[in-house]
Amino acid sequence: MILEVNDIEKSFGGIKALDGVSVSIENNTISGLIGPNGSGKTTLLNTVSGFLAPDKGTVYFGGKDITSLPPFQVSRLGMTRTFQITRLFRGMTVLESMLLASKTQDDGLFPVFFNRKKLMETERRDVQKAVEILDFLEIEHMKHEYAVALSGGQQKLLSLGMALMADPRMVLLDEPVAGVNPTLANKIFEKVMLEKEKRTFLVVEHNIDILMNFCDIIYVMNKGRIVASGTPDEVQRNETVIDVYLGG
Amino acid sequence: MFLTQLVINSVVTGSIYVLIAIGLTIVYRVLKFANFSHAELITFGAYMAYIVNVSLGMDLFYGALAAFLLTGALGIATDRLVFKKLRKNGSNVISMMIASIGIGLVLRQSIQEKWGPNQVWYDIETRTFEIFGGSITEMQVYIILISIALILILHFMFTRTKLGKAMRGVSDNPQLAMASGIDTEKILLWVWFIGGGLAGIGGVFRGADTRLVPLLGWEIILSAFAVVILGGIGSFYGAIIAAYILGFAENFGVSILSDLSISTGYRPAIAFMILIIVLIVRPSGIMGKKEAA
């Protein structure tokens, strides 16, 4: 198990956004997380990635307790994420954004003065890696454009690229194909499939058809709880799931 | 030549404004509030250099160095003691701004308690050079050269170092920066250190070019705000251009005022005349919107 979420609770005011959620995710799988709006999917992602501290429960990542670590530490431990509403560095080019998402350089100013040679070497390797990823995602030709100049679909690809840049063991994707045309949506998931042998994915997505095609396991949330889980086939036949989506 | 002198004075004025405005703008860019206590960081820096230069009898160069380091540290201290706590509480930018005015008041009064309300001077030699019919002091040459050097260093930092890019990232989209593994609180420390340090150096320049009074920072902070808005709020390069524009506008403006027999007491108003015109004609400032760093 690479990710183990145990009995997480999170309330906002009087509302329980997460009401005892437990999830176990195996290495090198793609897991889908579905559920109606407000069912707690993004809250779960935010809690796992450190953006929200849970009121109760634990999160283990690769056997390490990451329950209340800040987001940057979770990211440095090898779990990166994208956001539902695509977040970009507006003032930066595609390549600059990618480089900022790498974790090989230190934040301080001292290496600039005292360790320039090593710095130049890592910079060169980072650029090479960024270009490879951009090439893989088919947006390499846009590398010198400002991130905001990309189309909506390309921005989604860049977000994915930034999440991959740190060579993470696990990636959380929050609606990676929302608002993207079906052809490109499939392409994005095909890219994720190709990465599966190297890492693990947890994907929140409203496009259930696409999840059914690409996921190994699907979790269904409703009102802050996991109400069903299983292979796409199992979930599709599950009565509760049909209720959640059709009967509410 | 009178014109040469005006140009020299303008460049000196611009060089004093530029570091102060850059400090103000990088703090604004990341924290999104107008930090009025920047005025007292300027004054604090000037007096720190006074201790080194006059009380300890060392060269003003060391005074400027001390001003940079100590004012940077004071910037960090104001953040840790006040602004960070407000951030954690989710206070809005207006509360932050009001708090900064409060911090400024306390600092200003403390400086006045320590050094008194009267003006004091650095212990510096005033060699004067003649160029193209104008005169410039040795100190003014240093002010211009050090400003340019610091601008180049900052440009290098923002464009070439991970720290500078991380600062841009944090100001651009803090959530994404965190998700990218950037320790935003650590970056904020650097922002305050560099922003405060630049204010401190600016204070030393102003003190060396005129004199030291507890209101030193307050006298120029509004011009610095004008520079920041003129350049496009949060724009590094815009602030640089705007600082020199304002330097020229104030000096030439004063010359025109006296030719027209109007009181030169209107000098501080010139910045705002320009500011208002720019806001009407080009609300986002010279380098607003499209600018990156």
C-alpha cells in the first residue's frame, strides 16, 4: 500500500465534509474517486496533500505518517497534485513553471555563490527532464510561451507535467479533464496510463465513462463517506452507486 | 550647465527611490498589502548606519551594510510578531495595512525617543566632482552606482536563481507553489529580509544625500508608493523605470515651478499629479498586467 487513509474526519463549521473516510491504495495503480458535488472528494484530496489538517484520523504515505505535514513537505516526500481549477504561474513561461516544480534545487541563495558548478549541472539536467516531459505531453513546442497563453487543454497538460516534474511516487489529479474535449481527455488519460508503471494515481473526475476505461479501482463518495469501492465493473453494478447518482 | 545639474539631481533622486520602491513592491507582490511600516524600515536603516558611522566611527559603507542586514532582520521580526499571526487568522489586507501603520507609529516614536527629533548628519567627506558643467558629490556617485549594482543583482536573482523564481512563484500562486514543494513561509522570510534590507539601504542613501530625522522615511514613503503604482503594482521592472521617471519629474518640476514663481513646496505634489494622470490614462501602470517579475 502506498497510501493509507484511516478514518479521516473533517468539519467546516457544523458540516462534516469528511465523515470517517478510509482508503487504501496500492502501488502502480490508477484509482478513481467519484461522487456528487459536495460529497467531499476535493476535501479528501486537500487533506491527503496537506492543504487541510484533518480533525481526526491518519494519513500514511509509503509507510510514513504525513497526517499534518504542510503541503510542501508532502510534495517533497513524493506526492504531488493538480488542482480542480487549473492553477498556473501566470508570470512564467511553460519551461520556467516546470523548473520551479522540480525538487532538485535548494531554495536558498547560498548555492548560487558557493556551489555554482553543481547548480549549473542540476539546472541543465532539470531543463532536459522538463523538455522530455513536455515532449511526452506534446506541448514541448510551447515551452517558451507564457503559461497563460496556452489553451485550456494545454494548461491541463502543463499542470500534469508540473506534477510529474518532481518524479513523484504518487500523483493526485483533481478533475484533470474537466472542460477538455473528449479526444484530448482520452489522450490525457493515455498519458497517465503510460506513467502507471512508474507511479500511482488517484483521480477525482466527473467524467465517469473515462474513469471506467482507465481505472483499476473506483471509490464512490457521498456525504463525506466512501459508500462503495471496487473495480469499474463492480461499481457499475452496485445498487448504492446507482442510488447516489440517480436517486440522490 | 543648469540642465546638467537637473539631470544629475534627477538620477540621484531616482536612485534613492528605486531601492525603496523595489522593497515595497516585492513585499506587496507576495503579501498583497501596502506595508506602511516600510517608511520606518527606511528610517531605521538610516539610523543603524548612523550608529556604525558616527557612534562607532566606521566608514559609511559598513553602515550601509549593517543597515541592510539589521533592517532586513527588522522586516522579518515585524512579520513574525505581527503579520504572520494575522495571516494565520485569515485577516484581510485592510487589517494588515492598518497593522502596518501601527507598527510604523511605534517604530517612529521609538526612533525619536532614542535619537531625538532634531536632524543629525553622517560623518562623510563631501568631495565634489565637476562634469559637463554640473556638480556631483562623491556620495551621490556611490548612491547611483550601488543602486544600479543592486538592481542588477536583483534582476539576476529573480530570473536565474531558484530562490528568486520561488519568490515569483509564491507571489503568483501560493497554493500551486506549495504543491510544487516550495516552503512558502521560508520564502516569505527572504521576501521580508530583502524588502527590509533594500528599505534600509534606501534610508542610508536619503540620509547621506540630505540629513537624518525621525520622519525621514515618512517624507519619502508616499513618493515610493507613487513609484510603485506608477510602475504597475507589484512590477519589479516597472518600479525601476517609474523611480527614475519620478526623479526626473520632481527635479524638473521644481525647476519649472520656480520659473513660474510658484512655491517649490509643491514638490511632493508633483509625484501625485503624475500618479493621478497615469491612473486616468493607464490604470495598470507602466508595466502593469503583462509584466512577469
